[in-house]
Amino acid sequence: MEFDTEETTSKALWFVAGVAVGSTIALLFAPSSGRVTRRRLSRVASKGRDTLAETGRDLADKGRELYEKGRKMADEAADLIDRGKKLVEG
């Protein structure tokens, strides 16, 4: 399973942009009192923060997985090089 960091980041950014645009349009077409509007904005911002935090955690987890996978591959490559040297040296 491959993980494309750029694609995931792009999706997260588009999601946040969509939330912002949707919120703005909703406020323009259904104006409410200041208190109600602030409450709605607060809820939308909170949901956006939660989504970004979750996406950030997911990206960090994937980064750790990729780091460990790369580290394992590097260790295996070093072992193969050592075995190759021993074979050449006799």
C-alpha cells in the first residue's frame, strides 16, 4: 500500500476550503442575528479544526510507518552489502 502525502494534503486543504466557502454562502443566504451567526461560525470552525487535527494525526502516523519501512529497508540493504563484501573478500 502506497501513501501519497501530496494527495492527502491536497484533499484536506480542499475540504477545509469547501467548509469555509459553504459556511460563507450559508451565512449570506440565511442571515441570522449576530449571536446565532457567531454560534454557527464557532461550530463550523470547531468541526474544521477537528478534521484538520485528525488529518494531521493520520499524516503523522503514515509518516512514522514510512520511516520505519525505510529504516528496515536500509538495514536490509546494509546487511546485503556486508554479505556481499564477505563473499568478495573470501
